[in-house]
Amino acid sequence: MFEQIKHNMETISGVSIYPILSLLIFFLFFVTLGIWVFSYRKEKLAELSHMPINETDQPLNPEP
């Protein structure tokens, strides 16, 4: 079965660029995500991490 797929892919001109492009997109996405995560403000992360257990907030569904 792989031979049929390989034969079909070899007949397409310029198909060798697709694996390179997909690897480049994959790499750039995760590098950008890593930069975004490590540059996020520490104060904001602390605030977000305490959000679920913060008792000073109003309940989501207050009883009437």
C-alpha cells in the first residue's frame, strides 16, 4: 500500500517542499508559543492561578 502512495507522490512536481514547510510551521508555532509563555507577566500568572480558589469573588449562580 505504501508503494502506491509513494508512486503517486513521486509523480507530483515540487512535492518535496511540503515536509519542509510543515516542519517549519510546526517549529515556528511552538517557538512562538514558548516565547509567549516565558514572557508572560508573573503577576498575571499568579492572579490567574489563584482565580479558581479565590473566595472574595461573587458566585457564578447566586441564589435569588
